[in-house]
Amino acid sequence: MNRLAVALIAYAVLGVLAWLTISDMRIRAVPLGILALFALKSILRRNETMHSEKQEAEGEESKGLAESRQLKADG
């Protein structure tokens, strides 16, 4: 199980606990909103991390191609 799934499950469990223990709806919305923001941040950070790894790999590949082109031009 990956870390994102564990984090989302933990946020869901905390949300259920907040729902069950806080009776006033106005007060209940605050921790649920905070948990929702944490979940959103976790998802966005995961997407950012996944895309940056792909961009780094593409950057290294294009750097290698540029170096080989330079060697061919020099040689």
C-alpha cells in the first residue's frame, strides 16, 4: 500500500471521528474542512512529485541527446 493511500485513509478516519464526536454543525465543519485541505494538499503534492520525476528523466534524456549531437558536430 502506498503512502498516499495510507494518508487518505488516515484523513478519512479522522473525519469520521470528528463527525461522531462533535455535535455542533458549525464547529464540526472546521476540522472537516482542515482535513479536506490536507487531503487535497497530499493529492496535489503527489501529482507534483510524479510529474517532476518525469520531467527530470526527460531533461536528462534531452541533455544526453544534446551532448551526443555536440560530439558528432565536433568530430
